[in-house]
Amino acid sequence: MNMIQTFYHIIVPILIPIAIGALLHRKFRFDLGGFSKMILYYYVPALAFVKIYEARLPFRVLLSVFGFLILQLVVMIFIGFLISRIMRYSPGMSASFANSVTLTNNGNVGIPVNSMAFHQNPAAMSIQVIVVVFELFVTFTYGVLNAGKARAGLKKSLADFARMPVLYAILAGTLFHTFNMTLPEPLLSPLEGIADGMLPFALATIGAQIVSSKWHRDTARAVLLSSFTRLILAPLCAYVIIQLLDLHGLTAQALFIASAIPTSRNSAALALEYDNEPGFAAQAVLVSTLLSSLTLTVVIDLAGVWFA
């Protein structure tokens, strides 16, 4: 599949619901906080349970995925602070920039991209769900700490993370999967329906978020640098890590694509809460999301070529 076909068959079906969500939000002004909670507490837990329950991931693959994610996190944290030091950003800007290149939107964007790129392959989606959970953990630990949270606040954030239903959905899915337990059809069927409904809802939410963001010229250079780091440098680093870990096939492809997902909206939320250049953070989410429609086309095509 060449890049034009990749864009047409994978990216265009993702852009259409985003555009519809943007148009609907302009007319009706949705409650984006409510949308976010629906995704986090309703759709993602169902998706996590169903995909892990149906997946067949060897233990070696799980170790490889976590090894990759940890190395990728360390590398991106280092790059974020190195660029901040070179550009002589203020402490607040430095924290916000580092979060913008480290925290990714692998839930709202990554899951639909994975679903389209791998034609809803359960194994590929299981890897993506692991990536999403890892990202949540990073957001509520490193992300919060980097934004300037005190130790007491960090403990509260960890407690909030422990209350997230997606964690227990993953544990339940793993339990049922490991011991070959069968979930009764009246329970499994609605969970599958909820999981299948996440893709269009998450994409429409992204469209609404995009039209809600505002552009400020004074931070344009930093925003473009953040997008370049997130969308281009990150997958290049991922390629090196994949080679070092000797990953191949579906695992390498899924992780390589996940590394190129745009900046998480949570980075903007943290910047707003702790007053770390919130204008820059919101723009970083907006620009990286828009540009990712082009860069992801290239990354998906390269994933098929390099790791076939």
C-alpha cells in the first residue's frame, strides 16, 4: 500500500468523523469535559476488557511492549528537557514543552488509527490498549510531577489513577484470558457493542476539541518545534529502539505507529491547572493533531515496509 492509498483508506475515514464533530460542536457547543469522561470511564474500560479477553498475546510480547514503552519514555523525557535547555525556556515553559512531547493521545487518536491500520486485529489492539494504560500511568505520575505538583498532590493523583476503571478492566480481561474463563454472552455482547462504538465517538470528540482551541502567534515557534519533536523525532527514536530490542512483525508495526501519535490533551489540562504556559500547551495539541494526518500517513506506510 503506497502513501496515497494509506491516506485514502486509513486517514480519510478518520478525518471525516473529526470534521463532523468539529461542525457539530460549532453549532451545539458540547460539554467536552463530559465527552472526556465518557471515553475514559465508559468506552476505554469496555474496549480494554474485550480486546485483552479476545487477544492471544504471548508473555514474551508483553515484556517486549513494556520494554519499548519504558525506553521510549526515557528518551522523550531527555529530548524534551534538552531542547528546553537549548532554547532557554522558562521553568514553566520547559515543563509544558516536555509534557507536550512526552504525553501522547494514544487513546482518542491511537486506538482509531490502530483499528483502521490493522483492520481491528485483536492482537494489534491489545498492544494499543497496553500503550494507552501506560500513557495514563505516565500522565498521572511523571506528567503531574513535571507540571510542578508537590508530593502530597502526587499521592492524590496516584490515588485518582488507582480509581480508574480501565485498570480493573485490564485486570479482569487478563484474568479471564489467562485462565480461559468464558464470559456469558449476555455480558460479553453489550461490552463488545460499547467497545465498537468508541472509534466514531472519540474521533468526533477530537474534532470538537480542535475547534475549541485558539492560536497565539507569540508561541508559534515553540509549538512547531514541539510538533516536529512529537511527530518526527519520536518515531525516529522508536525505530532505533525497535531495532535494539529486535522486534518484528505486528508488534514492531503497532509500536512504531503508536510512537507517532500527536500530543495528548492531558498535557494542555496539566499546563492550565498549574499555569505552565497553557496557551502554548493548547496550541501544541491542536497543531500536532492537524499535522499528524500527514505524518501518520508516512509512518503507517513505513511500518508496513520496514517491519513486514
